[in-house]
Amino acid sequence: LTLTDQAYTNDLFYFCHIHNSMSGRIKQMTTGEASVLQEKDEPELGYSYEILSRFDDRCGTARLGSYAGNEAVCGAGKFT
């Protein structure tokens, strides 16, 4: 991604219209260096990122951990 407006230094966002809370923050970097233009997270996202359960993190799912039970396994791979 190349930005041509060098005056804009705030973060950029991406989001999905289909999946609720599927979004992320894009930090701008300086040209040719590995340094962030702005350390502070501005503008604010408007909500907190959800913390996944151990099951969801391991299996690539979201909000299924509470239904998985104590013996739940997701198999050899992750769900997509």
C-alpha cells in the first residue's frame, strides 16, 4: 500500500461488512526505514478487540470456546 498524502499521519483501518468486529489498524511507516510514524493509536477504534479463549485461539474459531466443553479438540488443523 502506497500513500500519496504525506500530511496524513494517523492510522488507517480495514473492516469487513459481513463479519462483525473483523477489523484492524494499519500503522504507517517511514519511507525506507522500519519506524512507525505515530506510536499512539489514533484515531481510536471505537471498541476493544475481543480476547479469544484458548480453544478459539488454538482452533482458529471465534466465540466457540464456551460450547467446546472440557474434552473439546479441534483436530489436526484449524477451521477457516
